[in-house]
Amino acid sequence: MNKNGYSMRSVFSLFSSDLAIDLGTANTLVYARTKGIVVNEPSIVAINKNTGEVVAVGREAKEVLGGYWMIDVKSREEAIAWADVLNVLRLQLERMNAGFIPSVREYYRVFGVTVERLARAPKPLVILHPGPINRGVEIDSRVADGPHSVILNQVTNGVAIRMAVLYLLAGGRPDMAEAAKGRQGEVTE
């Protein structure tokens, strides 16, 4: 229990087993057993880069950002040249039994993020990956463990960030979230 009377147990009590949550890459969905889909929002957060303040989330953030948050490129090389950050997504090998790719080796040759491919970029890129990594499939181990990779930080902080975004999308109040955290270094239930 913290000084404001909130504990982690009270925060988690807001959720029940009657909810299903999909924290997807493009959209966040929340399904309630008796009501169907109750949240279907783009997984976007608009942040003021000068202050770090959250300006908007979901559809509102998409509007703030001009409605577009993807670019149209003709090749991987063009995307790498344009980007400051490269978010590598995981090839779900368990779903690839249907023959969508000729082989894992072919996928890596065509799409894999390698040191050689990144060496042709005009500037160093920050490397992200949500994990778990299929090394040698979507990303080379030298890239995943390299100096520009923040993958371990991303994976470590991913659950807390998704919970915060979901809280805001569901109409949560930032002041209540702050109160539920307690003081820094204080152990809560």
C-alpha cells in the first residue's frame, strides 16, 4: 500500500478474466465477454518530443500526427535509408508450416537485417525487436547484440509500457496511475 492508499493489487483488480486483450502492433483490441470488442484503437501514442508529455493516444494520436504513421517505400534499402529507428518484427516460425516462405534461409537472405545491409545506411540506426528473436532468421546476432541495439531494454520495459497505453486507451486518468505507482523505491503489494 502506498501513501495514497493504492496498491498494485488495486490496479490489477480493474481487470477480470472476462476480458481478452490483444496488444497488437497496429491496433489494440479489448474484448469483453458480455459486450464484444470494447476498445479497437490504433496502437499509437503522440508524445511532445520537447517535454515528453503524452499529447494523445489511439485515433486522436493518429489525427494529431496527420493521419499517417507509415511511409510508402519501394525497397528495404529505401526504408533503411529513411529511418532513424528500425523495428524488426519476429517471423512466427510456428505459423510457417503452410509454405508461405520457401525456407528460413531464403527469408534471411531476402529480408534479414544484417550488418552488411545496415552498413549501407547513411546513418546509424537504433535497432528494436519485440522479442523473442529468431537469430539468423529476421535479424543477425551481430545486429541484435550490437552497439545500436536497444532490444533488451525494449523487451524489459515492453509489458509496463503496453499496460500504460492500454490504461490510457481505456480512459484511465494519468493522475490516478501516478498515485497507484507509489513513491520511487517504495515496495507495494
